[in-house]
Amino acid sequence: MGETKVDRCACVNRTFEELKDFGSLEDAQASSGCGLECEGCLPYLKLMFASGETAIDLDDPRLKDYN
Ligand code: FES
């Protein structure tokens, strides 16, 4: 477990490392459109901004708080 990490918004092809620099989910979305297409990355994006971690386990148990 924990081998597969989510580290980007595939729809806009931007890594969480890049997106973190926007400082907030709202600013990242407004500037890049991340998390607005398939929304599959959205819980991961929220957890990234909450935790500061830029690679998140596919099945991270904290995701249940960010759906
Ligand atoms: S992967 Fe981010 S909106 Fe689709």
C-alpha cells in the first residue's frame, strides 16, 4: 500500500508542487483551472493545501475529510 501517489491535476497537467505556490485552492483554481474538470483530484488538492504535502497516497485515510 501507499505505492501509488497522486501528485498532480492531470486535466490541466500541473503538479501539486506547482499548484502549491498559488497559496490557496481558490487562487490555484482561478489561475490554472485545476480541480474543475473531472474533479478527480479535488480531494487530493484540498488535502495538499491543508497538509502541505505535494504527493498523496491514492488511498490516504485523511481524504475522507476532503470530499
Ligand atoms: S485531475 Fe484535476 S480536474 Fe481532473
